[in-house]
Amino acid sequence: MFDIELGRYPTSAEGLEALTKRPATFPEGGKWRPYLLVDKIPKDPWGRDYFYRFPGLHNPREFDLYSLGPNGKGGDEAIGNAR
């Protein structure tokens, strides 16, 4: 919905927090609204932060959203692109 309503995905610098808190790049009273109705971005199943990158390396026209997996190091055990 962020992309549809605002015409772009959050930047890597804005991160997933742009879904819960107004980024400085969007002035008050503009089109931005909360897109996740939570206080904090959920953690991965192992209690770690998800990684978000736009533009994505695997999805250059969209974004990459991934976890480093159960060992926290990535590789074959990582969840990969959730998109």
C-alpha cells in the first residue's frame, strides 16, 4: 500500500520503520499514514531484526526483505526474499 499510495517503496535509509512512523521525507499533513499498526517492527522467528533493502539486489525493481536465519549468519539457512 505504501508504494501504491505514495508512488514508491521506502528507501533503505527510511527502512521498515517508514511503515510505522512518518519519515522526515514526508511533511506533516501529506499523504503518508501508518501502514503497520504496531509500535515496533516485528522481529524474525529468532528474535532478530529483518533486513530491508530498496532497490533490492534480488528484486531490483522492488525490494529485498530477509532474515539471517536461525544461525544469525545468513547463507542457505536464511529465509531469503519474503517478497
